[in-house]
Amino acid sequence: MRKPIIAGNWKMNKTMAETKAMIAELAPMVEGAECDVVLCVPYTDIATAKKAARGTAIKIGAENVHWAEKGAFTGEVSAQMLKELKVDYVIIGHSERRQYFGETDQTVNMRTQAALAAKLKPIVCVGETEQERESGKTEEVLYRQLTEGLKGFKSKDFDKIVVAYEPVWAIGTGKTATANDANETIAYIRSVLNKKFRGVGEKVRIQYGGSMNTKNCKELMAMPEIDGGLIGGASLKAQDFSQIVNYNK
Ligand code: PEP
């Protein structure tokens, strides 16, 4: 059985004071959750978030990581630096990184390697743009992102790697893939991974992301292929995020 994982992606939101307040409000609401609960927060909030989440069900993640151990990479943060802060998860290859910061399948690959080497759990994002979807290229794009982005990894790495299927046209737009479409596409992702990495199809956790909210989470999470959600906007309020975490209650 794959344990569901609901992860928030705060993006460039929340001060340290806001982080402390939100986690204090959220913690009792997600106590006893049956899924893994993760908040991926800006680098500047990590130490505060870790402290606030101590002794709760909430795990803390980062939103990116560099592939090098150290060196002349102004503005970047290494996997060891995140490990020192006792970060558990890290988002890699989010579509905003791909769109605005030149992230490629190759850099996704290098960042994922670095994260695994530091024993962080990578949440690797894949997904097609609206244009790619309309021109019937969804599977081609996903195939490339998965095979290039995860080239060279071993089946056992997928005990740690989580994949997030995030159709770009659904992120922050209020448009959601239908539960059936998301389920079908995630089944495709599972089949690609299963062909490339022996036995991975059954065990890899694959989230859906893209305008998942309190209203649609139940239907999406009821789908057999969907193992969780990566939540942007709806992860910024404790009430909303906790309702998603407790989708089955
Ligand atoms: C995201 O940023 O990963 C995301 C899914 O955002 P939203 O939930 O706001 O669409």
C-alpha cells in the first residue's frame, strides 16, 4: 500500500512570524492524519518551520536545491545545507522553476541526485503546458521529462522519490484536471516508470497538483492512481490545508 502524501508549496509567501502562526494553528488540525503531511517553505522560513513543527505530524520541505556541494553559485542552496536544517523533502523541477528560471530535465536530474545523496526526499514535478496538451503532446512531454529527469536512477531510489504530476495549465489558475483525466495520466506516468525501473510502478507515490482545493480533493484522492496532492494556493491557510489533509474524514 502506498501511503498518501499531501504537501503544501508555499512558493514566495509568508514571513517567519506568519510561518510560526500558521503551523501553530495547523498542527492540532492534522494530528492523527492518515497521510504524510508536508509543508515546503521558502529557505528563510525553514528554521522557524522546523521548530514550530517539532513533535507534530508536519514534515518540512524546501522548494529547490542546487546540485553542487558548494562553490560559486550565488543565491543557491546545497543539499547538505538543507540536511543541516533537518529538512525532509525538497521540491525539484516545479513548472515555475522550469518557466522562469531555466530549469531543464538535466538540471532536474542533477538536483535529484544531490537530494538523494543527502538523504532528502525529492518531490519531482512533471507536467505539460496547455499548448502541449492541445497539440496532443502530453504523453510525449511526460515521457521526456521522466526519462531524462530521472535517467540513471535505481528502483530503490523510488522509495524516496515522490513524483508530482502538475499540468502547467492547472497551476494557480483554478482550472483542475478532471479526476478521471488526472488518474489516467498518472497511470501513464506509472507505466513509464515501471518500464524503465523494475517494480517501481507499484510502489512510487505520485501526487496530483494543480488547483487542488477543499472542494475537489475528495474526488481526486478517491482515484486509485492518485497518491496525494501538491498544493499551492490552498496550502496557505490552515483551515483549507487541513481539510485537504483530512480528505477522508
Ligand atoms: C503548485 O504550485 O504546485 C500548485 C499546484 O499550485 P496551485 O495549487 O495554486 O494550483
